[in-house]
Amino acid sequence: MADKDSRNNDSCNSAANPVRRTLLKGTAGILAAGAFPAIHAQEKVVLRYLGTAVNQDKAIAEKFKADTGIDLQYIPVTTDEVTKRAVTAPNSFDLLDTEYFSLRNIVPTGNLKGIDAKRVKNADKITPLFTKGEVAGKKVGDQGTAPKKVMFLTGERSKQFAAEPTQFVTLIPTTYNADTLGIRPDLIKRPIESWKELLNPEFKGKAAILNIPSIGIMDAAMVVEAMGIHKYADKGNMTRAEIDLTIKALIEAKRAGQFRSLWKDFNESVNLMSSGEVVIQSMWSPAVTAVRSKGIACVFQPLKEGYRAWASGFGLPATLSGRKLDAAYEFINWFLDGWAGAYLNRHGYYSAVLETAKAKMEAYEWAYWMEGKPAAQPIKSPQGVVIAKAGEVRDGGSYEQRMGGIACWNAVMDENAYMVRKWNEFVAA
């Protein structure tokens, strides 16, 4: 983990940081009213927040309202429905919470407004993973839709991504992580070091894979490559032949009885692992945390081939204006100010601005969650449940180790329609 001073030097070096340079031009007075201007004093403002249920946290909405007086009205839908509404019904929400890979479908419609970095207090402190594709000064894998490829627009109303950082940002990062396989070490009882173990016949009937096509096929590609069957030029943008090859491997495994389940729902993955019906599967970090909070051994297993990363962010519909637009910027500024970042870090996610989140966490919490150090005292979830005992180390180690170990990012392929059709053949096999 880079120390605080090195992070500050990196983010505040105006010569090296275009976002910082932008912020330094003509910003006087924009934030004179403070990070959270009291626009709510005029009349009640409600922000309609479109996103998936997993990112719509009641505690965040309650804390935001307590601090600003602004209501968040959650509109929970599936990942695919978020994209569909952003493309077809941009007037139906005021805040969009979507994954970066969806931007290739949304931005060309012109329905997304570029977020003005001048109005975002901590824009220059957003982790360089998003702005440069770097962790601790080193480039990470960018197969698939790496955020740096779709982070900036050429203008506020542009339908084109910018190759270099600009004043206008597509999404402000909310939650992100690098995913791997979840395992039950108490039931497996041997080291697991490779993605290829997901299709190991040893786990016949006790393995599971994520049944969201664009993500599940990335996990499958990690397995296929680890097995030495094929090396992909870009796992996030396969050719039809590569899609066929990948699906063929899955169908063969399914017909041999490898999979106990193809799960779609967060809670389903937790239940499969908690019950012991499954001992190895595609998994999300907070799901592992949920299993462990039940007192059941569960590990988010680092693997030698690296991680499949993902990232979500807040976007603004192009039609947003006036006091609703002001309120949306107030929410973005509040979100990056530290409390929300610390809250999300305690769930096992990572926050966009590490510096402000660190200021809202206890030193021992930060050491465990972000620096990969043994817990100096019991680690509790935001709900107060002990999820790691004193002396335990976080799966995957430090932020630098995990996010620096990215192999690919969630993506929407050029051959997406074909891929989904072939994936459905796998599901039906």
C-alpha cells in the first residue's frame, strides 16, 4: 500500500494530473459555500437513484439525508435494466449508478451529462486506478472495459470518450473490487491456487458459476486460460470462435455434472456456500463477508492468474438541471468526503478517494482492510458483527496487492448478442 504522503504527492502534482490542472482553473467561488451547500433549506429535494439493489444501501441514504436534508429515492433494478433505462428513459431518474462497462452502450445515445470536475471537490484525489490505470505507479491489466478507457468525455454533452483526462467525467467511482473464486477451506482441505480448479472434477456437483452472461463468461475465460486450452487476446472482447470455445468447455463440464448451481442472486451465492452445497464458486467479496458473519469458514481466494475486476460509478442524465443538478453534485461531493468511503471499505469494497475514507476509519481498521496487516483487534461489519478475529489477515492482502493483480475487467463485447445466445445454450444444456 502506498503511504499517505506518496498518494498525496501523486494526486496533487498539477503538472502530472490533468484533472488537478482543470480544477485549479477558475474554481474560485464554486465551492465557497462549502462541500455541501444548504440548498435543501429552500424546499425538499428528492433524488431518484437508479441502480442495482446491492449498491442501494439504506444506511447511506439515511446518513446523507441527516447531513444534507436531501432524500434519496431508490429505484432498484437489475444490471441490464439499469442500462436499458439509461438508454430509453433518461428522464426517469436523477442519479445513475451503473458499471463502467455499460458506458459503451449509454454514452453514444447522448443521455449522459459529463460531470464537471470543477464542481467535484475531491476530483483530483480519485484513485489513479481510474484515471491512469495504475496502482502504486504500476500499470494493471486492462483487458475488457478498464475504467481509464471510458472515464472521460471530450465535452459536457459529448457522445465520445476522450483518450486523455479532461474536465468532464463519465462516472464518479462508487464501489469497485477485484473478484476471484470463493471457497470453503474447511471442506476442501487443500490449497487452491488457480482458476482452473472451478472445473476440477474433484468438485463435481459442488461448484457454481455466476449466471450473468457478460460476467460469467469472463470467469469461464479465466478458467479456460488457466487450463491451458486457449490464450485470449482480450477476454473482454472475444471473437466468435473464442466464444464458441469457451462455451464448449462450460457445456462439457455441465453435462458431466460439475455445477451444483448457476446463480444470479447475491443471497443465493451466500446460501449455497453457507449450506456447504457448494465449496468453490464465482463469488463477490461482500458475499464472502456475509458467509463469514455466520461463523462459517469462507475465503475469497487469491489465484495466481490474477483477478477479474469491476467498477461502478455515479452518472448524471443529460436532462438534469437547476436545483436537482445542484443536489446531485451535493451528493457526489458528500459521497467522496469520507463517511461513505469508510462505510463501503468495511463491506470489503474499495472507495474512490482513499485519503478521505482513511480519515473516517480507525487505524486498526485501515491496517486490516487496506494495508493487508493482521487485525490488531476483532474486525466488525458495519452492522457490528465480528467478521475477522484478532490476528487474521484480509483475503488477498493489501489494496496494492489485490487491485495491482487485475488480469481483466468486466466488459460488453462487440459480439455481445452472439455471446448471450451461446451462453443461453450453456444454461439450457
